[in-house]
Amino acid sequence: MEIIVGKNDLVKELHLVQGIVERKNSIPILSNVLFEARGGEVRISATDLDVSLRCGCAVKVVAEGAITLGAKKLYEIARSLPESEVQLKVLPDSWATVVCERVTFKMAGLPLEDFPSLPEAKAGKGVSIPAEVVRALVDRTAFAITAEDARYYLAGALLVMTKEGVGMVATDGHRLSFAHRKAPLKVEGEIRVLVPRKAIHELARLLEGEEEVTFQQVENHLVFAAGGRTLASKMIDAQFPAYEKVIAITGDKTVQIDREALASGIRRVSLLSSERSRAVKLSLSKGKLELTASSPELGEARESLPAEYTGETVEIGFNAQYLLDFLGVAGTEMVTLELKDPESQGVFKPTGESDTEHRYVVMPMRF
């Protein structure tokens, strides 16, 4: 194999696969990417056996062929090269040279036959979804996916597709984020799939600058294709919790408040919150919302925000970071808080957002 490729094109494609390749891996071939050159393009593939990505770009193919090379080191090399064309040439015994102007690197690869086979999208199949819709849903839900691998049934986001639109929901057991966007889809009935956490984050990167993504299920894999690139992931074979009852929760004490003012206030008072709990107390009373945080070692912080509220007083505690996660993606000037009592969940919603329905339910903390 021998190809000539622009330095920036090579760096762009290698950057895409970096999130797939695990830094610490007991299987050496999984630290490598597969290069396949044919027909005026090079395809670059990476996998960790659960999630895989195929991408590529147009190149001058001097000689067709394939090789596997270390993903991280090749990316570092490509970034260091001068702004010029790069020649990648395969040598005997799985070696390769990378030449750019007066710079030459010689790299050791691994045998092609060791690289795993990857699932392929079936041509002309699948459900087409506007990429902007999927990006909006990922932004509003991915942060709520649990980081605990042991709770595998929560270690992803539930993607729901119907003729009317697309929804996504994620939870870690302490908070739940649901988002839905109306978008006519060509589907027979409802499709529900649980997409793993890593695949969700890689999907967001894949869709940058794209207009449309195609989804299809290939055996036990979920396959997303966009812009000539293909992301595939093993399905999470588990039952996602019944979220419909959770998002139906409402509070009888409702207030609208400036999103940025609330976020800034929470950031400030949480500086003196307990390092362990990160708890901030919200006290809603006539004409104001008061934020307080304290810890025996650090002291106490208090901030009062104006609020158009005339109902009964309620005090409730939340994890400060949970609230900031929502406020960072709400996307509107105002947000709505629905509270009931100190023991019940709080419901947070963007105010006035018409294209995306977004509900965020957070469990309270006890002081």
C-alpha cells in the first residue's frame, strides 16, 4: 500500500478515531487503526470490540493495500508534520514509513489478520434522522447517564423513534433527563434501543457539521452512518426503567427564573458547600428564591434572587452539580422550577423553548 494524503485531512480523520481506541488495552491490535486504500480513498477503522468507527478521506492511491498502525502515536506524528502532503508507504513485515517534506518516520505495525471484523451498514436501509435533532437530544440528556458500569441497564441513553419524532432519555438513579423533538420519520412502529454511553458521546462528535444521520440495527449492533462515516455499537440488552411515570411528575409550587442568574448563584454559594455532598438549599418564598450552602469546615454562603412567586414557602436541597448540568444545556433565557415539598422530586424545564421538549427530574437531598 502507498498513498499520498493532505496532512490536515489525515489529522482530521485520525482525530475522529481517538475516542474509540482505549489507552490501556490487554489486546495489542485494539490500540491500532486499520488503513485500507483502494479506489481513490483510504478507510480508517478503529474498535474496542464494543464500539467501532469507520471514517476516511480522498487520497492519491499509488498502490492499493492495507496495514494496521498505532492510533495514538500515528496521530501525534501526523499533527507534528509540516503543512504539506504526506506519503504513507507499507514495507514488508508490517512496517510503514511516513514521509512529509524532509521528515521521515518508520513505524511498526501489527498483522492485518489480527484486526477484528466490523459490522457494516446495509445500503439503502435504515431510518434517516436530521443530525441537528440527534445533537440536540444528546446535549440535553447525555450528562445524566450513569458512570457506574455495574449498573449496565443505566449505562446508556434510551433512543425512542416514532412516526412523529425522536426522544432520548437518560438517568443515573438520582436524576433523569428527557428530551423530545418532533420530526417526521419513516418508521412502521415505535423503535426503542439502548445506546451505550461511549457510543452516545462518539455519536455527538460524528454528527458535527452533518445534516443527516441514518440509523439501522444490524444483528446485535446499532449502526449510525453520516457523511461517509459509520459508527457501530453493541446494544445494551437490558430493560430501561419506566421513565414515563417520572416525567409526568409535577409540582404545585411553580416559579420562572433567569437561567444565567440561577446558574451563577449556584456556582457562587456551592463554593462553601460540603465537598462530599455538594448540596445547595433552595428556599422559595414570596418574591424571592434564596440559595444557601454550608459546611462545618468552610462556613456558609447565601444569595437571594428575585422571583415572581406568591405561594407557600418550600425549602429543598439538591446536588449543585446536578442543577448546573441542566442549566448549562437548557438553552433558554428563563427556566421553570416545579417544587412540591422537601421530600419530593424537583422538576426543571426550559421556559419558552418550542422545538424541543425537555424535562429534568432531580431527587432531593436531605440536610
